[in-house]
Amino acid sequence: MDAVDVRAMSDDQLKDELLKLKKEQFNLRFQQASGQLEKTSEFRKVRRTIARIQTVQAERAAQAVQGS
């Protein structure tokens, strides 16, 4: 998911996507611990997408504080 895609999402969509990605991250961690993980690169993708979403959320929160 690109930063452009993340910025186009609404706040509720971002929360839902973040929750989904955190569950996926947990599942990947569990698969790795049990030795079933095939694609280790998925960790990096999920982690970076989570960071993108959190960055956009923080930017929007800062704008809301600055605007009021």
C-alpha cells in the first residue's frame, strides 16, 4: 500500500486497516515461531504499512490540534 493510498483513506478506514494489519503481523509472528513462515519479506511490508498509517494518523491529529 502506497502513501498516496493511505492518505486517501478516511479516519475510520485507517483504524480498520491498522487493526487488520496488526492481526496479520501477529499471525506472521506466530507462523515464524512455529516454523511455517515461507515469505519472511511479508514482515517488512506489514511493518512499514503500519508505520505509514500511524504517520498519517499523527499528521491528522496534529492538524486537528493546530486548526482548533
